Amino acid sequence: MSHERADVHQALQPGTGPYPAEWCAAARLRHARHLLESTELPVDDIAARSGMGSGTDLRQHMRAALTTTPSAYRRASRSAGNTRAGAAGGPRHRYC
């Protein structure tokens, strides 16, 4: 079993972590947040790259989880000095 797959497997053990759908949604949201902080990509592109579907879907997930929108999150992270322009990556699990 690969290291990444073992991490996913351990995180989803019954009684020790979130349900798989919740874990995947959280991983996708973390990746979207990373991309918002570190790139100038449009929200629709970030949604697609993070597995959130469309920009509308990403906005709905961010409002529910963080009570903000992608654009507002990006502005706040930039004003807080969290810019890493040009960074391209971030964790993305193949299992979600």
C-alpha cells in the first residue's frame, strides 16, 4: 500500500475519523484554499483543480464551511501577507 493510500486508509478508519465524503470534502477545500492563497487562477479553475466542480459549488462549500466566499478569502489571505504567488501545487489525494 502506498504511503498516501495508507494515510487515507488510516484517516478513514471507523470510529477514528470523519466519514469518507466528509474527509474528501475537507481535503478538497484545503486544496482550494491553498490555490486561492498561492495563485491568481480564476475561481472556476480552482474549483475544477480542487475537485469541487464549478465556481458556484466552491462558493457554496466555502460559505458553509468558512462563512466566506473564495474571492473574499483570497483578499483576506493577501492582506494578511499569505501570498505565495507562483506556487502551483498543494496536496491532492487521488482517492477523492
